[in-house]
Amino acid sequence: MPSEEVVLITCADGVRLGGHVWPAQGRSQGAVVVNAATGVLARYYHRYARFLASHGFDVLTYDYRGIGASRPERLRGCGYRWHQWGTLDADAALRFMRQARPDLPLQVVGHSIGGFLPGLAASAPAISRILTVGAQYAYWRDYGPAQRPGLFLKWHVVMPLVTALCGYFPGRRLGWLEDLPAGVANEWSFRRARMELSLPPQQRAEILARLAAVTAPILAVVVLDDPLGTGQAIRRGLRYYRNAPQEEAVLAPADLGVPRIGHFGLFHARFEHSFWMDTLAWLRRGVNPWLAHGYRPGEQRVVC
């Protein structure tokens, strides 16, 4: 199996991110940057990265500032903000792979917030193709109706209160994903319907212009039992990418022969021979694999 190389990625503001490069086995077909979900370590995606490398892709995984291998000695008072994961961290990751593999098409696989972040990066016009899974920016009205009250209480009431008390969000201690810098947690907790309204006013026009500058085709995967990445949430995010061709694949757990998938399931190794294999068609040829098979997931289904 392909072995990884530990790397350090330097952002424009000097912050250094920890990551891994997984070299392609055989001739490389592309360079892929994997963007993680909020509060999820990059190592959660290492098996998928190894899978892609074994099928001919050079892959970069990395931790955002404040998380995992990119965590400072002290989270309290570090000043990191959620939007910096896109404007600085995702941008640095794209530049790193562009420099390391200049002759290969540059692609992104983004999970949850990681599927929305690419457009915040100044380097995003260099991307040739994007695959997103449950990609959204956590506006609470988009949560699945049945889970919305509980999720609102957890992420938009308890999280900001605990963050205010601790000076950062101690997610690991609570069993709620990883610890988060206060700025990241608060941008999540107080997100408004228009994402840009959570940003400093002087940055809003530039961020919207960056999102509009992305022309890479996007395949957005919607999972029907995902309470966070609902169809409504994903389409809210996709509207910012107004110049990027867009396709959707709506999957139900039964389509993959399992009782549930949820927000995190598709990156579990049990989907290596099903969902993971199908993603190769998009990354290699820009083909929506589910449509190509003559099957249209989600037809005649109500998507939240």
C-alpha cells in the first residue's frame, strides 16, 4: 500500500499546518486535496487518501489551524477564525499541491464545511474538479427537521456558553468532536443564513468574488439520513458557486446496502468497494458515476 510523507504547509500569515502526502501508486492521474469537516482530524480521512493513492492519485490531507497536527500549544486566545480555514489554510494546501505536482490537474474532495471552503481561497481558480460530501456551512434552519431542536441546543446554545467559560471549545472532553478555537466555535454557533454576514464587513465583497470565480465542476453528494448536510443546506452553499457547473447525487442508505450513513459514514472503510470506487469516476473523468450507471439516486424522493 502507498506510504505517506509527513509535510508542513506554510500559510500566507506564517502559520504552519501539519499534513501528509500520499504519493500515487504508478502513474499519477491527478493531485487531490482532502478538506476535513469541522472538528475532525485529518487522520479520519487517511484510509480514503490511501485508497485514492492506490488508484493513481497524489493526495494531500492536512489539519486546519487549531486542530490535530496544526494545534498550537495553547488554544485559548489563539485568535483563529473559521473563515481562515478557507482564506488561509485551504489556500495554502492548494498552493502546496500546485507547487508539488504542477503538471497534474488539481482537485478537491471536501467533507462538510470542507466542501464549502475551497471557494474562500484565492487559489481556487486553479481547481479543475470538486467532489463534496454533505457540504454546508451549518446554518441551523437547514438541519433536518426531526433533529433540529437537539442540534440547535448542542451547537448554538451549549457550545457558545462552554466556549465563553473555557476560552475555547473543549469538544474532545465532551465527546463532541475535537477541541476548537473560540473564533471557530463562535462563527459556527452564530452563523446567519448569509454566510458572508459572519465575516468582517471589509472582507465580504472579496470573499463573494472568490466564490464566484470558481469554475471547476462540482459533484455534490447528498445523503438522505444526514441531519446536517441536508439538500437544503447543500444547495444554500452551492448558490455561492454561481459560475461552477453543478451536479447532485442523492443517496439513501439502502442504495449502499446499509441501514444508516449519517453525516460521517461515507468515509468509513466499509464503503471502499462501493462509494469510494464510484468516486473515482468523477475524479478521473468528471463522470457522475451514479448517472453513468443508468441509476438516478434520489428520484421521487423528498430531500430536506
